[in-house]
Amino acid sequence: MENCVFCKIISGEIKSNIVYDDEDFVIFPDLNPKAKLHYLAVPKKHFATLAEMDEADSMMLGRILGKIPILSSKLGLENGYRLIINQKGESGNDAGQEVMHLHIHILAGERLEM
């Protein structure tokens, strides 16, 4: 996508501290952290919401979710972590999805309250 900040990070047009990179996705720290450790796992393929995924995208998302526990030591997630996917709805944005490129928030490093 032409104006997508995450696509620009993935392409290298915008510099970021990429801590993990493979054929499916990248992980980098959130610029506005909500926890001591706050990363974003961002698929390299652009789609905004879960509703836009096709079967291949669903399988890719499964691979991403399966890779996060494998990376837990590297990311400092040994004491546990929380995954969040915010989704803009058809009629509004109560969830607060700020970037319209699907991404997974990984929060850790301290006790997280609900």
C-alpha cells in the first residue's frame, strides 16, 4: 500500500529496529509502548483486517502465532505475554486500530492488568 507506514517499514523506506524478520512477517518495537516490552508483529502482506484474509493469509497468521513462542527468549517474554489484534469494524473503530495493516501487539515485561 502506498501510504501504509508498516509497508514502508517492511520495504526499508522507513527505518525501524527490526528484531525479527522472515518470509511472512517482521517484529519491531512499538513507538508508543503500552507495556515495558511492546512489540508489533506485522505480516509482510498488506491487509487491514481479519475479514480481508483469504485461506493463505489465515495459514500465514497461524505461522506467525506459532513463531512468537519460539522467539520468547529473544524477545524477553519468558514471564508471559499478551497478544492483541485491534480490528476496525464496518461501522466504526471502537477497538482503536490506528494503522490499517493487520498487526499483532505483543505486550510483556511487567504484570499486565485487564
